[in-house]
Amino acid sequence: MVNSYEFARNAGSGDMRLDELFEIFIYAKLSEGKSERTIESYTEYYRYFCRYLDSCGIEKVYSSVTPSLLRNYMGWMLYGQRKWDGHKHKSEKNMTQGLSPTTVNTKMKAIKAMFRFLHEDGVIPHNPAARVGKARETENEIRILTVEELQRLLRAPDKDTYPGFRDYVALHVLIDSFARAGELLSLKASNVDFNRGVLHFEADIVKTRKGRSVPVSSYTLRLLMILIHENANFESEYIFLTKKGRPLRDDRLRERIKLHAKNAGIDANVFLHQFRHTAAAMFMDKGGSLRCLAAMLGHTDLRSTMRYTMPTDRALKEQHAAFSLMNDVVSPL
């Protein structure tokens, strides 16, 4: 590690291999205490970038990476790359052409972070990503699930099996605690305070790097207690595990929840973050406090929470039915 670092400084990094630069970057992030999931994401997105370089026959060295190349890479992801390409669990119809701008920006964020760190630390003379912008994202309306859809979804898992009961508990925690998927799957038994009735999300697994405690219902606590008891034979401190006792990954949970949604007859494309959106929107719809919601969501800026103050479809229909001028203009049928 030290040798690679010194080589980079002394050689000016002109022809230093990207793998060596990535190694310097990733070890620095490990020393900063970045979570395992963050490190895995950095690695995944770096390898994705290398796939592009290989497909273009571009040598994987620092001097190859220019602003133009990075913009071409973004264009390739937006228009040339197939969504879910190579995924063994996805059908051909799922593999649509082009990744979403949000996905492209997420993948680019890791590459930009790498070159920014290397430049700021004096490892490379210039940051090729410094002036590379983001793909324009459209702000779509948040699609939330209805109460009836949530009820059907909660009835879908087979609670007589370990995976089914685990999924049932996971759904309750997602809805009740406003947790992100990564936060849910990083929960350990020690993070559940049964006396206070709260879940503690540790700083190292939270997106904002600020830990928080979120209250949950007594029913959710009972479900967690049962699941923790079921895990007693596994040598793992995590709560959400596979049948073999390994930590459950978000891609596997995502597939399971989509299967339950399909079995429940829910047509919408259900995704894990949707439960956070749904719970937050309904919390505000019922008259909840914006500041309390921000604290439970872990938002550091109230502007991020304001999006949930928009009335739900149900609230709009109720208000329209109660106060529409047509109530006075038209006689009842």
C-alpha cells in the first residue's frame, strides 16, 4: 500500500494503473470507517466503469481518464447499456435499453469521489471528473402504496417458514420505522431497545452518518423478539438473515418483496424505498409533525422532508368531495 502510494506521488501518476489508484482510495475509505456496504458499492461501481473501458479497448491507466471519456461513459450508460444486463434473475423484457439518470448519477458518484480524493490528497495532479456534471433527473411524483395494498402485501408471506416470517417482520420494520433498506439489513439484536421501544440506527450505516433512534409499535417489537429468538442457532449478530444464517442482502430482499407483491395482486412496481415514502406521506397526511418526521427519517435538511407535505390522492379526493364548487352548482342525482 505504502509503495503504491509513494509510486503515485513520485511518478506523477501519469501512467499509474487505475487498479492501484482504486486500492489507495478504498484503503483510505476503510481507514475512515466507511461501512461495509459503502465499500461494496464503491467496488461494484468501479468494476462497472472498468467494464466500459474494456468494452472500448481503453487502457486502464490514469492518463486515459479525461472529462470527455467520463461524459462518454455517462452517455453509454444512459443510451447504450441495457438495464439488468447479465442479471440471472431478470427476464429479457426487464432488460430495457438505457439506465435511468438517477442510476447513472449514483454510479458516477463513486467514480467522482475516487478522483476527488486522489487529487485532494496529492496522489494525482488533476481531477478529471471535477467539471463533469450530473445527468438531468426528472422529479417524478412519489407513488405511494395504499392501506389496502399494504394489508394485502402483509398477508402474502408464508409465516410458517423462516424466510416468509423474516420477510413479514422486515415489512413491518420498513413501514413502522421509516428505515432505508440498508439500515434495516444492518440492524443487530443490540440495536433493539425493548425497554424504550426504539430501534437505534448506528451512524456508520446511516446515509447522513448521524445515528438516530426511532420508536416502533409494540407489535413490531414482539415480531423482532420472535425473529431474534429464531436466529439463536445462527452465529450472527444481525437480525435479518438467510436460511443459512448469513446476512441478507438487499438485492435478495428486493426480489422477495417483489414476489410477495405479485402474489398479493399488486400491479405497481414495488421497491424497498417505497415503504419509506409511503410511511412518510401517510404520517404527514394524518397531521404528523414535519420536524418529528424529519428526525425519524434522519434528514438533516427540512427541505428533503417537505416533499412529503404534498397531499395524498386520498386526501385530495376527500377535500375535493367536501369543498368542490360543484356541490353547490349541481343538484344531487
